[in-house]
Amino acid sequence: MGNKQDELQLLAQHHTYDVIGITKTWWDDSHHWNVAIEGYNLFHRNRTKGRGGGVALYVKNSYVAEEMQDCNLGNQLESIWIRIKGTRTQKDLVVGAFFASVFSQKESHLQPQQHEMDEGFGEIQPQIRKQVVQEHLATLNEFKSPGPDQLHPRVLKELAEVISEPLAIIFESSWRTGEVPADWRRANVVPIFKKGKKNDPNNYRPISLTLIPGKILEKIIKEVVCKNLETDAVIANSQHGFTKNKSCQTNLISFFDRVTSWVDTGNAVDVAYLDFSKAFDKVPHNLLANKLVKCGLDKTTVWWICNWLCERTQRVLTNASSSSWKEVTSGVPQGSVLGPVLFNIFINDLDEGLEGTIIKFADDTKLGGIANTPEERSRIQNDLDRLERWAETNKMKFNRDKCKILHFGRKNGMQRYRMGDTWLDSSTCEKDLGILVDNKLNMSQQCDAAAKKANGILACINRGIASRSREVMLPLCLGQTTPGILRPILGTTVEGRC
């Protein structure tokens, strides 16, 4: 070991290994002065009789590690046992445990791949051509993050011509047989902060980074699924999220066009803003399988999707650390290609039996109606009761504390509504898909918020950029070929008012 000391030092400096293990160290008491490595705690055991042998473990000092004396005592061989408890802050472990805890309980009596299909249910023999795979590889965004395999999209993109044919064979075989490689069902989860307190895991959205080859097959299957949904007009018109030719803008315009027309004719209008708790993560796989069948998807595709959802695992990455792998027992992966489409299918029957006007953007749901008389207000309450029963039947849950009521109209009776046994709070202003809407249908608060944010950005530009020339400032602020810094902020306000 002595003549390898310099090599070991270089290895530790150029690589971020958490643990380094060495056998046959040949150390004795005379070596203790020169075996330390900066940034690591050393645990070792030398041979007690004779020369040779010996073992050593270097553990990064960012981990809490201790020698397990009960395992080492009395052992005549040179062995050493170390318990590594994790990082000193353990934030990554806490977040990982939280994201795993939001899943629904695993269904033991029915696995998705065992779902019974009707005898007359269609089955296809999918064919995937080399050219299709090559096109998907050629359009990969090389700035996207890789999955757990760390295979960068730029590598796949540059090798598109070479690997497209073997990938096409693998994709076709997987789709036909329903067998999904285990690696395609693993994900690195990156927590994306939403709002609120940063030390609360509830305020983070878990985005799954999966293997890029698996995502390409998801894209190919998604095209087939979406074509089927469009042909049979499966998705309700109330859904504006992840739907062709619809967006946040169409959601806001179509809903508030109706609300303003009611208010302009002298009606009182009540609107319930509803919030699902961890909607994407709680989708039960067995219920989703039933709904895929009802949509008329072919047996081969349903089989593949069910197996793709089964036995998934994930770990949370944060600050260059990772949690342990956790089983995913429910939900559709956020950040995947198929996830949003599958969620739209799952939530599609939310509208059934409702008398009021409902509109959705994925899981963001609004329910509204005229509320002039006790009978009309009772209809809105009955709709809320139906939505609560739907959530119970489909093993979902409303976050009742975040569900709010907005009352519009001069003669509004300010009726109180409830979900289950919880009375919903009334609000004077709500953020609707990024747009602030108040109970007078006035957009001035949205304009003020956008102007304040724009002024803050302008102040940063003023402090950080010396040039004031038109050639520099206009592209920077408003953009020419790209949107610029200010246009997305001001554009949101303009779109909200149109």
C-alpha cells in the first residue's frame, strides 16, 4: 500500500467517491503518519500476526459513520464493519421518504397486468420502423437531463443513425409482449419548489427523470393513444390540460366568458376552486386499467401501459445526494411522456352527473353556476357532494383547506358550501392558472403584480448592465427571435385580460 499512497490521493481528489475500500493494505503501526486523506474518515484493521493482509475503509466526512464493534470483536480475519447513517443534514432522506409516503396503498388483490379483458377486445401487432425511431432521436433536446443510467441525450442524438435500428427492434418487441425493462421503470426524482416554506416537502413537485430510450417508446405509444382518443372523442370538452388545440388561455376564456355573461345579465354566480391533494401521485393503477379498457384502447397497448406502471421505483436527488430506492405503488410519473395523457383518461369521468359548469386543466378544477335562488345554490352543493363521492370512489382526496369559493354579482347571497363535513372558505381573490381573479372580475391586481415583477427585473438590469443602447436593451427585455425577459411576464397579463 505504501507505494500506492500518491495514487490513492490523486484518485480521491479527482473523483467524488463516498466510500473507498482497500484490501491487503500491508499496514502496521509505522504507517499511521501517512495514510490520512483530507475529507475522509479512516477505519482500518491491520494483521495482528505476521506481515501482509489488512483492510481499510475511507468514508467521506459528510456522512455519519461509526465502527460496529459487536461485529468486529472476536473476528480473527482482517474485516471491519461500518454503519453509515447518512449525511449530517439528511434532507435528501427526509424528502425521499415524503414523496414515497404520498402514494396510495398498493393493491394486493389486483395487479394491473392481471386485469381481465373482454373477449372481443381488440389486439394489434404494432410495427415500429427504424426511420420513426431515428426521427425521435434526431429531435432530442440535448440540454435535457439524463435518467438514472446517466446516458446523456446528446450521445443518443449523435448516434441516432447507428442505434435507431436495434432500438426499433427492442421497442417493437417490448410493445408486442408487454414486457417493460426494469430500468425503464426507475426514476430519479428532482423536487421542484412551488411556493410557500422551502423546508416543507409538501411545497415541492416531484419531477421524474427516466431513461431516454424508454421515453422515446412512450412518445410512440402516446401518438397511438391520442389518435384513438381524438377519433372516438373520448376526452370531455371540459378538459383543457395536455389536450390538442387547448391551453390555459382557452380554459380561462371559455369559463369566464360564461361567468361574465351571467353577471352582466344581473345574476349572482358562485364558483368553487377545487384542489386535489397529490393528484398525479395517488392515481390507483387498477382503476386506471379499467378506464383504459373503457376508452377502447387495444389490448396490446393497455397491457404495456399496465406493466409500465407496475413495480416502479424512484429515488430523490438533491444537492448531489440521493435517497434510497422506494417502491411506487400508485400514480402516474410527473415528468414522463405518457403520464399527463393517462391522468386525463383517469379524471375524464369527473364530469358525469353534474348540473353546473365544470372546467379542468389537468387536476385544476373549477365548478360554477348561477346562484340566485336557494334551489340554484342547492344544485351547486349537490354537485360538490357528487365530486366528493367521485373522489372517494376513485381513491383520490380533495385538499379542502385549499378549496375556495368566489362569489360574483351585486346581489350575491354569499352562500356557504361544504365538501364532506368541512365548510369551504370564501375568498375575494384567487390565482387561476397564474392569473389573479377577484370577486368583481377586475384584473387590476394581476396587472399590478405583473408590473411589480417587471420593475424588479428592470432594476436588476439597471444594476447589472452598463449599456443603455437600443440594440442591447430591446432584445434583452422584449426579445426578437426569443421572448426576452419581460415579454413572458407582461404577455401573461395581456392574455388574461383578453
